[in-house]
Amino acid sequence: MPDTQYTLLDEPLWPLMNKFYRAHQSSMKAVRDAQLWVARREGIIGALCLRPVADGHWLTGLFVDPACRGQGIAGALIAEAVKDVEGPVWLFCHPDLRGFYERHGFTFDPALPYSMAERLSRYARSKPMIAMGMELAR
């Protein structure tokens, strides 16, 4: 199996992340005010955004190329992205993904700041959505 590198994507390369999402018909998008993390082999095979919000961080846009799933890429990408983060990291996901995120250190139904709880409420109106959180202390 080829080596996988997990790195922050330099700003001039941010369009590559949206190209990766589009290539897989994903509705996800790179967020400008976030750290954009990628897993690379010859090209991008996984991506996520880590955005500062409400005294913590919001993890969005986690996506791994379907041909590369089941190889630990998503977990390694999350671990690399949060390794130097202090405080909470929150994410919203479909309830079916709860077990996956629990295996990677997240807990179900964390205390959310008002702005995040409000956002979850809006998102949950149109599709099933739960909150997960991880508290990181250094």
C-alpha cells in the first residue's frame, strides 16, 4: 500500500479540495476560514475542514475516496488535524456514523455552545443529524 501523507493544504492549493469533493459527487465544500487537511498519496484521497468556532473547533467535510475506505485514512486524518488543538472539537453527522466517531474519541450529545446548538437545530430540520464532541486538553 502506498505511503499516505496527512498535511495542511496550503492556501494556493485550496481549489484542489473542492475539485476532490466534486470528483466524488460530494456536496461538501472547503471552508475558507478553516484549516484544510488532506490525506494524499499521488493525489488527494481524503479531506476535512477544521474551523475555529465558539471557543472550540468544528470538524466538517470529512470525506475519503470510496476506493480507499477501510484503510484507517479517516481516523488518521482526524488524529493529525486535532493533534495540536486545545479545547472541544464538535461535529455533526448522520446517526449511522455515531459508532465510527466514537471509535475515534468522540462522544455523543456533547454540551454545545448556543451558536452550535442553533446550527444543529437548523440542519436537523432537513435531515437526520446528531452532534458528537471531543475534549482535547494539553
